[in-house]
Amino acid sequence: MRTIGLMSGTSLDGVDAAYVETDGERIDRLGPSVTIPYPSSLRRELRALLDAAPALHDEGRLAEPAVLEAARRLTEIHAQAVAKLNRPADLIGFHGQTVLHRPAKGPGQSGHTWQIGDAALLARLTGVEVVHDFRSADVAAGGQGAPLVPVFHRVLAESLPKPVAILNLGGVGNVTWIGPDGELVAFDTGPANGPLDDWARRSLGADYDRDGHLALAGSPDGAVLGRLMAHPYLDTPPPKSLDRLDFDAALREAGAGALSPADGAATLAAFCAVCVGAAARHFPDPPVQWLVAGGGRRNPALMKALASMLEAPVRPVEVAGWDGDALEAQAFGVLAARVARGLPLTFPGTTGAPHPLTGGRRVPAYA
């Protein structure tokens, strides 16, 4: 199958599109990829929507005009990414933009996850069948709905020495541990680029801390870091996942806002690494190496903090021949093929699903 995977992650920076030839179990070809940044106005709309999403969801106002307008603009940019990629495709894997993620926190509880984006509009604009809504079936069955990419990671890492840990640093961090026999353990580690990006906007008026300059100029505040390290999420065993804003209250209460711009950035980078170190305690065996994807691998402050925290080597995924910018978009190309073939997307070891679960919905191509 010729697929195009699309991903707009929790960093709110733009949309990635990647071409993949796959049957969902094997990858025959990883083709080109493109990225289209969000306009600053849409980034602001989405960031405001993250803050408003809990109330909108709880009050049943999912079709507010502002929500529909943001979804339309977001979908049109995804269509532009497909057009820019300029590859014939049988399927598009369309994740949409997560604005709220509240999976069940315990047995017998219900959860919800909300991604905006108009799959029917995308099918009309591209003329290609669209696969979307990858998370809802898992959440409805009591799973965390995240992470979704571990089954793709397992295919990619087939020839690598194991155990191996694949760490994605987007707005939130997530990790996939792959054992010698292909066993999967996966979960969200904690905040990653999200708080750092928010800090850079407040401190510098910039979208992010370019090349980690701000964080490298400061020193982590031990008192603030100590209070953050006491957060119960770090000791909670997987399966577990996070919303982009789950740690906002903890960051405020820890006193991070009182730090200087440089020390605040250094503290947030250190906390990201602490979260990853805590995650490693939940692995069945130590990994022989960590491979890092996502925008965080380009932040020297984050990579330095990880290297000092973790015992095994920490390297960008490019050392394995992978494209760390396209990886999640490629994953949704593979997941779209799995949906088309009725193959499982989530597993007990990745989301806490009661058994391997299929998911996703399909919107046919429009002539």
C-alpha cells in the first residue's frame, strides 16, 4: 500500500507528512517527507484551545465556532502538506491535533481523548481515502490511547541489538522499550518540549529555545527540581499517558515561574531528563542504548541532561539510519495500513488495552 502519514504533535509547531510503502507489518519503502510550519496565528489559536478544551468538552461545546474554524484551518494545512509531498497514495493516515487527552486513571473509570481535524474535508481536498480517529477505540476499552507508535518502532528496530529504548521528545515525551523477542513496553515519560517552548515564548518571545542556548546559559534550580521530582506520575507504573498541560499546575506550584529565564529553561530541561530516568525504572531490563527522535534531539541542553542521567548511550535516531523529524508521520502511514487490514494498533504493554485492539475510522476518497 502507498500511504501518506500526517502528524501534528503536542509541540504545536506544524504538520509533518511522510510517504511510506507498507502492508502495516513490513515497510517496503520510506519515501520523502515534508514539514509545513503552522502560522503563528494558528499556533496561538491552538494554544488557547488547549487551555479551553477541558471546559469545552465537559460542557459539550465541541462544535463551538472557534473550534470548527481551528479544525478547518488545521485540515487545510494538512492538505497543503499532502500536495507538497506530491506522491500518489492509496491511504492517508490523519492523526489530527490533540487538544485534550484524559484517559481512564483506574479500573472501571471512563476516559476521553479529543483530536481536532476534519477527515471528510481532507478526503475532499486530496481525493484520497483518509484513516483517522486512531485513539478512541482504545480509550473506550479502558486503554490509555497512547502511545500509538510502538508497533511501528518494533518494525523499524528489527535488526538492532536489544533491549533498546526509543524516546520521542515532542511536547510530551514518550518511550518504547523493545525486548529481545519483540516485547513492547511503552508510555509517556512526562513533560518534554512543551514547557520549554512555553517558557521561551514568555521569556524570549520566541517559539522555542533555539539550539538550547537559553537552557545552556543557566543552572537547574535544585529546590524547584526537587519539588517537581516528587510528582506522583514519575513513580506510577505503566500503562500511563499525559495531556500536554497535565504538569502545568505542578510547575506553577513548584515555583518555576520565579526563576530567571536561563535558570528556568535549565530546570525544565533537567526535569525532562529526570522524567526519562524515572521511566527507565519501569523497564523489564536496562536498554543497551537510547535512540532519541522528535524536536528535543536537536536541543543540546536536553541531550546533555539525558546523557548525564542515563547509563546507556543516548543518540539521535539518525545513527540507526532513521529520520527523526519524519518518524511519527511515517508511523501514521503504517498505522493507516494496519487499520485498512484490520490489524491491532494497541496492546496491553503499550496502552494497557485489555488485549490487542484494532481501531481507526475510514473516510472514502471523494471524486
